[in-house]
Amino acid sequence: MKESIDLIWKTIKNYYWLLIIPIVVFFYVESLQEERELNKLYKCTYAQVIHSSPVYKKYSKRSYHYDFFVEGRKYVGSSSAYISDDIKIGNFYQVKFASNNPRNNKIDFTTQYYQIISGFESDKIDTAYIDVSKYKVDSVDLKNRLNRVKALIEK
């Protein structure tokens, strides 16, 4: 009995790499399937960055964790980005998720959005998201606005 166990153990030691190949192939095919599902059956919503953590041995990157709501249920996700992308906690970004499985999601850090909540007077509260770049004011426009305010104050 001991000899057969030793023979099995020796065989496993010599050919363990053959066991790893199907496992790697399985996870690779699974990730491709999730990517296809995300590209085929996707919907978009907006997610808020809730916290970040460092990426091991990647000093120029951080892992950003976010949450979003689909049909009243909260889902979470995480993605890494460079520190130079200037992603701050509390910012809103568009997230793409698979309509049949919102846990399969991917955030797009290229455009930041403002969240605008309205309808407090009525019973139905509405939320809208607007691209931050549409509300950025250049310095010339800001100077003109300040000059108009100063002129009104001086009168």
C-alpha cells in the first residue's frame, strides 16, 4: 500500500504542471466569456469612487473601489488607474455592466461627472449626471464675471 502511494505521489510531483494547464485554460476562457458578455449585453450607469488602495509593487498606480445601483440594488467593483489620472474619492464616473449580471462591470475613468439631484419639492426625486468639462470655466471668462460683479457692487 505504501509503495503505491509513494508511486502516485512521485507521479504527481513529476507531472503537476499538467494539472495546471487545464486550470489556466479554464480561467482564460472564463475571462473571455465575461468580456464578450460585457460587450454584448451591456448597459451604462454612474458609479461613485468610495475608496482607493495601493497596488502591490506598482507605485504609480492605485486600485479604486466604486459602487453603483441597478434597479435599487447596490453593486461594487474595482479598477486600477494611474495616480496622475487625478481620481478622487467621491467623484462619479460612467460604468458599463452586463445587463444579466451587474457584478460583471468596468468603469471608465476618462470623464468625470457631477451628480445633480432635483425634485425635492415633489414626491419623485430625480438624479442627473453632467459632464464636468461642460462646467469648467476658463480664466478669461472668470475675470469677465468678476469684473461684472465688481461693477454692480461699485454702483
